[in-house]
Amino acid sequence: GQQVMQIPQYQHVQEGEDFTTYCNSSTTLSNIQWYKQRPGGHPVFLIQLVKSGEVKKQKRLTFQFGEAKKNSSLHITATQTTDVGTYFCAGRGYGGSQGNLIFGKGTKLSVKP
Amino acid sequence: DGGITQSPKYLFRKEGQNVTLSCEQNLNHDAMYWYRQDPGQGLRLIYYSQIVNDFQKGDIAEGYSVSREKKESFPLTVTSAQKNPTAFYLCASSTTDRAIYSNQPQHFGDGTRLSIL
């Protein structure tokens, strides 16, 4: 079945350093979403990418969708302590049913002040 | 404020017991979902419902059951057949998009943490 792999599993950075998490799918995705889960909280939707090669920015966050629509990345510039949490990608293949998003296992980011 | 309410926040199950987790939303969303989150495992889909009186199995439906009698409510029952129920359970909802390959953002509740006594 469809799998979404996410790396790294953990990332520890010094405040001010950059951070990137990568998502790879075993099949072509129709779209990909990114979520952030703060410690002890629930996932919160960040963004959705739909088009091949799409790049979207939200302040210090840059999201990319690969040309083949099989990979995606989230890059945070100059991390802050407020960026702490687990970042998940979630995608659906063209063969998947409408409601079925496949989540990556997430990248847990810790930021040292 | 509109949102998703899950209750209880913590739940303990005895051996052989069925327990039901509540999920209510007032966002007027058609679609609702149940996920299980284990440490280091991400979110795995248990069941989802795109419309009232209809629901579909997700990737790990065995040992669970749901109902969708009202648009606002999507309760999850963890049956005694689920041998490893200890996990964090998240309910989510979304609007539905008529475009076949599109997905709408999912809004999550605060979760229920289920443990075995």
C-alpha cells in the first residue's frame, strides 16, 4: 500500500539555525498537507500543496512539492523556540479514497535557546 | 467558538471491556475521522465518514467500531477485540471537496488518552 516516509525522526537545533524535514512517498501524490503538533497538543493544519513543483511560504516557513509529486519538504529559517513541536506531512495517492490521508511519522523539532 | 470536542480527556479500560470515545463538532463539517497516535508512529486512520449514516474503514479498523447518526457526532468504540488499545486517539473533521483528488484541511480535537488498567 501507499507509504509516506518522513526524515529525520528527530532534529535538535540551536535557536537561529535552519531546519528541514523531508517527506517521500512510494507513489505519486495528488496533494500533500503539512501539520504541526505542539507538545501535549493536537495537529494543526499549516498548508496544502497541489501542483507539481509548487513552493509556498509562510513567514520563515517554506514548503516545496517535488516535480514528480512524490516528495515534499518543509524548511524553517532561523528557528525560534516557538517552532518546537512535531511536523507531519500527509498525502494521498491518486488511487486512494477521498478521505484517506496517509501521515508520515513526523519530525520532532527541539530548539535550544 | 466553533471546534471539535473530544471526551473524556483520559480513559481507563479494564480487560474485556468496551469503551466509547466521544467526538462532537459544531463546524458544520460533513467529514469526520478517527486516528490513533502511538509514540514514533505518526497518525494512523481508524475510520472515517464523509456523510451521515456512512463510514469507511481506515488502515487499522480491526477492534474498533463507529457510528454516524448525526452530522455533529462520530463516536468511536474500542472493543475488547482490540488487544493493544493504549494510545492517544484523535478525532478530526473537514469539509468535503467535490474535486475527486482534493483534500480539505482537517481540524483536530484535543484527543483522548486511553490506558489499560
